[in-house]
Amino acid sequence: MSNSAQGYGKVAIVLHWLIAVVMIGMICLGLYINKNEAYHLMSTHKSVGILIFVFVVWRLLLRLLKGFLPALGSTSTFQQILSRLVHWILLLGTVLFPLSGMVMSAMGGRGLQVFGTEIFPMNMLNGRPAAINEDVSEMAANIHELLVPIMIAAIALHILGVIYHQFIVKDNTLSRMLGCTKCHK
Ligand code: HEM
Ligand code: HEM
């Protein structure tokens, strides 16, 4: 179950791929909704974002408790620092994206619903949603927007790094995250 000197544990691997697919999908969905004014998809965006929050917190705790695995092969100090930095940006971004979204909606008075089930009530005033704290909601919205270019850049760098390791350095970095224990040197 846990990370070992050679490989990531099953839980870490499942969480990585689940969160990777959902994060990439959610960034695309958020951008699509805004660009095409497809607001009927917003409740799906919010519901999936709230649900994934449970898993990103679980994963962050796991990483804080167990640390990252050491790099495979002969990696320069610069590359090790860069990869650690990108991993931290990715981890924090996955937490801040849903968190800022939830704060933006809840403090904006629009409540939180997961596929129709209310988990935080709307703040209705004269039949319309009224902000609970406009400033906090605005700040969270700015964070949500600021995360877009930061996370797209970090994910692109991350994928380039993985391709470089797997196919140029050939040190099985991708195999390790796919759970192939026999592949390790
Ligand atoms: C995995 C988590 C999430 C990701 C990756 C994500 C990503 C995005 C992206 C890329 C946009 C488009 C921003 C733009 O075009 O500038 C967006 C917009 C938005 N998201 Fe999320 N989001 C997530 C979770 C949430 C959650 C949990 C909520 C609320 C409960 C939420 C509420 C919103 C709202 C209201 C907008 C429209 C903001 C605006 O137009 O000002 N998001 N999101
Ligand atoms: C096609 C997309 C992706 C591929 C091929 C990929 C591949 C990998 C690989 C091979 C590792 C292991 C690196 C090592 O052992 O040193 C890793 C680690 C990691 N990846 Fe990805 N990844 C992808 C997408 C993402 C996305 C979208 C995120 C987050 C938004 C992410 C976050 C992380 C983090 C935080 C780690 C460090 C280990 C951990 O905490 O689980 N990855 N990834």
C-alpha cells in the first residue's frame, strides 16, 4: 500500500491518475464554459470539483506524511529542484482550484450543490442569491482565475519532464507511476 524505496504505493498511483484526468478535464471544461457561455454545464463543473476535493486533500496528506520518492537515474541538482518545485505547484494547485471555487460560490451566496444535493445553503435575499462576503468571494474568484495559466504551465512542464525521463534518459520514471515494479533498476 505505502510508497517503498523503489515504487509508489497502489493508493498513490490510483490517486495520481484519477486526479490527473479530472484536473485536465476540469480545466478544459471551465475554459469551454466561459468561452462558449455554456453555463448549463456549470453545475457539473462545480459538483465534480467539490467531489475531487476529498481526493486531493487525501493525496496531499499522504505526500506530507510520506514525502516524494527520490529521482531515478542520474539527475542533476537543477533538474531535481525543478521537478520538486513543479510537483509542489501541482499538489497545491489541485487543492487551491476546488477550494477557491467553493469559497467563491459559498461566499457569493450561491451555495454548494453536488449533483442536486445541497451541502452549503444559498443565501437568499428578496428571492435572489445575495453575497455573504463579496470581498472574500471576489478574492477566491481571482485565485481561481490566476491558477489557470500557472497550472497549465506546470502540467505542460510536468508532461515534458516525464517524456524526457521515459524516452530520452530511459530511467523508467513513467513505469514507476504506472505501478510496474519489475521495471525498476
Ligand atoms: C478541479 C477543480 C477545478 C478546476 C480545475 C477548475 C477550473 C476552472 C477553469 C479553468 C475555469 C475557467 C476560468 C477562466 O476562463 O478564466 C473555471 C471557472 C469557474 N469555476 Fe472552476 N474549477 C474547479 C473547481 C471548481 C469548483 C469546486 C467550483 C465551485 C463550487 C468552481 C466554480 C467555478 C466558477 C463559478 C467559474 C466561473 C468563474 C468566472 O467566470 O468568473 N470551480 N474553473
Ligand atoms: C498525461 C499526464 C501525466 C503524466 C504522464 C504524469 C506522469 C507522472 C509521473 C511519471 C510521475 C512520477 C515522477 C517521479 O517518480 O519522479 C508523476 C508524479 C506526479 N504527478 Fe503526474 N502525470 C500527469 C499529469 C499530472 C497532473 C495533471 C497532475 C496534477 C495536476 C500531476 C501531478 C503529479 C504530482 C504531484 C506528482 C508527484 C508524486 C505524487 O505526489 O503523486 N500529474 N506524474
